[in-house]
Amino acid sequence: MTTSARPNNKIFNPLAIAEEQFHNSCELFGQCMITLAHTIKYIMRGEIDWPETFRQCYMIGVKSWLVVGITALFTGFAMSLQISRELVLFGADTAIGGVVSLALVREIGPITAGIMVAGRVGSSVAAELTTMMITEQIDALKVMRIDPVQFLVVPRYVAAMLMMPALSVYAMALGLVAGIYIAYTAANLPVATFLDSVKQTILDRDFHVHFTKAWINATIVIIVSCAIGLHTRGGAEDVGIATTRTIVWTMTLLFVCNYIVTSLTYAPR
Amino acid sequence: MVHESSVDQESRTQPLIEVNDLRMSFGDREVLRGVSFKVYAGETLGIIGPSGCGKSTILKLLCGLIEPDAGEIKMRSQEIGLVFQGSALLNSLTVRENLALGLRRRKLSRQEQDRIILEKLTLVGLREYMYAYPTQLSGGQQKRTSFARAIVNDPQIILYDEPTTGLDPVISTVIEDYMIELENRLKAASIVVTHQLSTWTRTADRIVLLHDGKIKWEGNPEEALASQDPYMKQFAHATREGPILAGGI
């Protein structure tokens, strides 16, 4: 059971801090694995509350649309500007479309959507579930013999698995639009040339990796935020601590897992 | 309040709740040190005692929310209703949906669910609030909704955790009246955990005084008020002099 870290005398004892961090990390890992196992069990049994899942699709997907769009657009602008500038110097301006789209499909699309959903949805799920724990709402569910994982985690997980790929594709598409605009205005590259380069560069495998990353990101955001939310007790201060913890852990895991998938699929052989 | 004489003698032979030598610690702090009691059908047991003496812990143990370190709990009914101290209504759901949660496993039709929910809401005087959200209700109305949710499956065991704490005296009386009415209707075995004098004197048939993890006194409310036991006397008369504050506030 996680509660807020109270002031103690460990400030001058880095070993004790490291030990505590390691213990907390192992505990969180175990909680995440148990939550994920229970979630998958209910999904395999088909015990999914679809009306609540659709409501969560709206909360996770539709409500993230604007923030993911703006982030993807400006990431696309900045990245395309840098790529265009360097490739024009080497006289390889026809390759701008290919390079921009590779970056978008393989990395920028999934990670942008993942980060924005982690920030917007992960924090809110952790805060909501922690508040439910503190106000005994989770205990009330247990007394009514309702498993909180089935009632609270499964709809959010299924919704995230449906919406995260959609948001990733949307982030990728907006990044591509930004790339086309920058290539046209900064490098005088016709749209047709940009798109030709995209078609020649992108393979089916890139989309497989894109969707794999989106599903892994959805799993990280929902399972970590729910596991932290469902295992925190205490008071108002602990809601803030749980939210911060969720953001730190989901962001870290998003980047680590993104690298692991990339290294497994694109590492030189 | 169900008086001794009205309780069916046959149903009293087998307690619905039986607790033997219950022990529970949180870290180094021993909260319960061998607590035993029985509650029969149609009877309300009041568990009273100072704050932090382990009253609410007993309810959590009875509901299976936490596991005891040692001791035995026998619950002779699967249907348990718990009225939480803070109501514990799910804020994202309407009153109807909160009550429907308790009916989920019975796989009833929507019409059948609505019939039961309306019946329970009528019982607590909240029929017109069926589609309201908990945040739109007053503290007393939330508590009554929590009552309705606890009895939605007509449980044989009802547990009340500080049902009148934080409410004004008038609303407290209303809540106590509902508890007495529910008791008379359902003939359930009830436990009310409280430190409000009016609540335990009005609703309980028998009370136990918990202090320092042990039962210090047991009897009916009339005996409690007249008791010369130092613990019971201090608690019932709310005085500073006595053994309850001996260990510090």
C-alpha cells in the first residue's frame, strides 16, 4: 500500500533513498502486473462494460483530439524545418518527404500521442481512482462484490486500446501536413514530389511498428495510472503525490519501451 | 428499535454474526486484542468507544475488506449491507446507478431494477432524486442514499459506520428513525459503530464498549447510562475524569 513519503532523516543517506526507491519500483511493477493480468482475464472472458467503454473512448480519445493535434502539428513543423534545412544543403531535397514520414510513422506519431494521453488521461485517472480510494468508494464496490479492476480498469483499458492507435495515426497525419507545408514554403518542394518520396520510403512494417507502439503506450498509461490509483491511501496530499508519480512513471516507461521496440525492429543486423 | 420481546426466539439460537478472539495490528500498533461477540437476527449491536479504538476496523474485517491477524469471523449470510461513514457514493453515477450497482450480479431486467430501486428510495424518502448525482444532494440525503444502497438486496446483515457523525441533531434523528424502521422491516442482524450518544441509545439493543483493543463493558443502553463501571461511566457521561484518557489524548 503506497502512502505519501513523510519527512524523514534519509536526506543524508543516499543508500537508504536508493533502497526505498528500488522497493517502491518493485512494488509498483508487481501491482501493474497483477492489474494487467486481471484486466486481460476479464477481457478474455468478454466481461466488458461497453457503455462505460464508449464513455471512456470519448474521455480518452475525443477529448485528447485538440491537444494531440496541436502538439503533433508543431512537432512536425520544427522537425520538418530542421530536416529540410540539412537535406537542401546536401542537395537531397527530394528525400525530405521520406525522411519526415519515416520519423513520423516510426517515432513521432506514437510517442506524441502517448505523451499527451499520459499527461491528460493518465494523471486524471490516477487522481480519480486515488480519490475513490480515499473516500471509500472502492471499498463500497468491494462490499457489493464488484471487482474494481473489472468496473474501473477494463473499460479504460479497452477504450485506450481503441483510441490510442487512432490518436497516433492522427498525430502522424498532422505531422505530415506540417511537413508538406514546410517543404513547400522553406524548400520549394512540390507536394507531389514530397508524397512520392513518402510512398517510396514507408513500408507496411513501419505501420505494424506504429500500431504496436500505440498499443504498448495505451497499456503503460492506463495500467500504471490505475495501479497507482488503486493502491494509494491517505488524504488529499496523496492525490497529488499519486498524480505526480503516474506522470513520472508513464513518461519514463513510454520512452524506455519506445526505444526497446525500435531496437527490436530496426536495429542493424 | 427492535426490543428483546419482539425477536423470534428460534432465530436467536444461531447468531448471524459470530466473532471470536479477533486480533488485528497495523504495524506496531495493536488495534484489536481479542474481541469476541455475537449478533442475532433482529438484533442491533452498538459498538461504542473513543476515536481510534478499532470500531471501524471491526466493520472492515466483517466485510472482508481487510484480513485479521488472528481470530475467527463467522457470517451466516452472504448478503451484507454497509453504510459508510462518508456515504461512499460513486460521484460519477446517478442515485439510480449507485443503487443498481448492488443489483448487478442478480442480472435483473431494467424494469425489475427500477422497481426495487424505487421501493428502496421511497423507504428513505428520496423517490424524486432517482436521477440526481450525489454532488446535487445534501449530506443527509447522501447518507439516506447510502442506506438505500446498503439494503437494495434486502441483506440479513447491515453494518453502519458512524451513521450520524457530522450531521446536525435533526438530521441525525431522521437517520436514526430510518435505522429503526429498517430494523423492524428487515429483521436483520445489525452492527452500529458510533460514538454519538443519541444514536446508540436509540438504535442499539445491546452495546459493547471498546477501549484499548478490548471489550471493556457489555450490556443494554439503559444499563450503560446507569453503569458505575469507570470506562462506561466516563464514556456515557462524557467526562474528563476516568480511565479512558489515562493513555493520553
